[in-house]
Amino acid sequence: LIYSPYSPDLAPSDFHLFLHLKKFLSGQCQRFENDREAEMVVTQWVPSQAADFYDTGIQKLVPRYDKCLNSGGEYVEK
């Protein structure tokens, strides 16, 4: 079997989920006392996102996937 190389350009968590999570956390204007506190905030944020938030991330994957395939697997800019 021939497998295509891994491309971070095709991981929706890299360009959708974590992008929005980073924006959310930077808007918190607080420092977490410990890892557990940060984990609790993130654990509450993830399920608070509507289903269309995740659907949008998956749908954005389609054109990125096409771009990556058309570039022969080379790095794809935004």
C-alpha cells in the first residue's frame, strides 16, 4: 500500500479548532493558577461550540485537501 505523507495542512484541528481556542483563551484576560484550571476552562469551551462550528471546520478542509493534492503534497499556505 502507498500512503500519502502526513500534511498538517489537512488537520482541521490545526487551522480551525485551535485557532478559535487560542482566540478564546487570549480573550480571557486571566492567568490560570494551574494546569487543572486551564483544563477545566478548555473542557467547558469545547462542548459549548455549536455543531455548525465543527461542521464549518470540516467543510473548510475540502478546499485545503484539494490544494494539497494539486500541489503534489507540498506545503500549502492559507
